[in-house]
Amino acid sequence: MVGEISALIAAGIWSASAIIYDKILVTVKISGTLVSFYRGLVSLPFFAVSLLIFDPHLPQLSSLHWFYLVISAILGITIGDTAYFLSLQDVGVRKALLLQTLTPLFGAFFAWVFLKESLTVYGLIGIALTLLGVVWVITERTTAGRSPHLLRGSLWGILSCAAQGLGAMFIRDVLENSDLNSLWSSSLRMVLGTVILAFWLGYKGNFTLSALSFPQWQAITGAAFGGSFVGLWLHQTAFQFAPVGIAATLLSTSPLFAVGISVYLREKVTWRSLGGVVIALVGIGLLLIR
């Protein structure tokens, strides 16, 4: 049960972190790109301390694996995470998290295209159900939540899932064919992705560290510690102690936690929204059946 509990706690932490980031985006009115950079910046010391304590020796990587690592960082962190924050800014927590359930779908698609991994009948049904659940919620007309730019936010969410799914292809090759472990890979990807994002913000003239107040920096730090650091450890623990399919499915339950938090905050949650989340999660479960 250790793996299953770890997966559920990670999903809950990611939902809470998303709500914190959402409140900052609404309050400060800054770009999701800048929030993505801030998240990466404040999470780096946590990774650095962990490496110094648990694994201070940098693994030896070939030039090709370094190239794959950089590509994975650009896709997963610079593009994928930033697109997620832009989606969060446009459509709010519940819909942004629900869109993230498409990531396993893109992972399966890219594995089918590039690695020639076959899709089972369950997988095809799972893809259909996941898409149905997401579309069912995204197209709901309701005053609950924030969706001023629904199409744009949905496209950002889809781009995020596609980039993360493709980036996972590259990092998986490195993890399977080198001495790089999950802690080092996560740390290096966060460093590379954040540095590249900083150069992009500098190029666009949006690089600044003064957009947030001290309490807001505290909130960002707490969300980064929980979502990017503790969530990572729980993510790895889930896959270590639970079957892959069960762990991946439970890790995808963040939208359910977001609905629960919304109920706690006395926000309106419709049956259609809840039903769409459940349908999408059932689809993910089928997609992971081998």
C-alpha cells in the first residue's frame, strides 16, 4: 500500500500547488511564463541539497545522452511546464489539471509512432474515453471557474501534454541506457529547463525578480517544494512499490482532488464536471492495461 498511498498524496499535493499558482496568477496578473520560471528557480536549492546528501557524484553521460537530456528539458520543463501554467492562467485549476490527463495519451501515441509499441483494444477504448471526458468538461458552459480564453487555454494544455509526452521519450532512453538516476535526471532537467527559460524571458524583455511580494514568494516556494520536490519523491516511491498501471492511474487523479478542494472552498462543482473527470480517469486506466 506504500506505493498507492504515495501516488494519492502526490496527486493531492499537485492539486494544492496548482491552486496556489492559480491564486498568484489571478492576484498579481503576471504571465504564466514568469510563474513557471519562478517555480523552477526556487525549486533548484531543494534539488541541490538532496543531491549533496544522497548522491553528490555526477553520473558519466555520453554526448548523445547529454543531447537527449537537453531536448527532454526543453520539451518537458521549458515548453511543457510553461504551457501548463499558461493553460492554468486561461482556464483555471480544474480544467487545466483535467487537460493534463492527456499526457499518458500522448505518451502512448509517441511510443506507438517512434518505438513501434502496439496499442491494445483496451488502449484504444481508453484513448476514446479520455478524450470524451476532457471534451465533456472543457465544453461545459458554466459560471463556475475562470475560462476567459477557453480555446487558447485548451491549446496550451494540449501543447503541454504533447511536449511532456515527447520529452519523456528522450529521458527514458537516457535512464534506461546510462547510470543516470531519477534524482539526477529531475535535477538536471529542472536546471536546464529553467536556464533556457531565463534566456527566453531575457530575450523577450520580461526577465524580472521583483514582480512578487514577500508573501507571494513564500507561496511560490511552498508550492515548488510540495509540487516539484516532495511530489517528485512520492512519484518515484509510487512506481517503486506499486504496479506501474496502478501508480500511473492514481497519480492522474489530481483533477478529482481539485474538485474536492473546490467543494471545500464552496465553489460550484457540477455533476457534468465530476462525471467528465471520472470518465477521463477510467480512460487512463484502460490505456495502461497491458
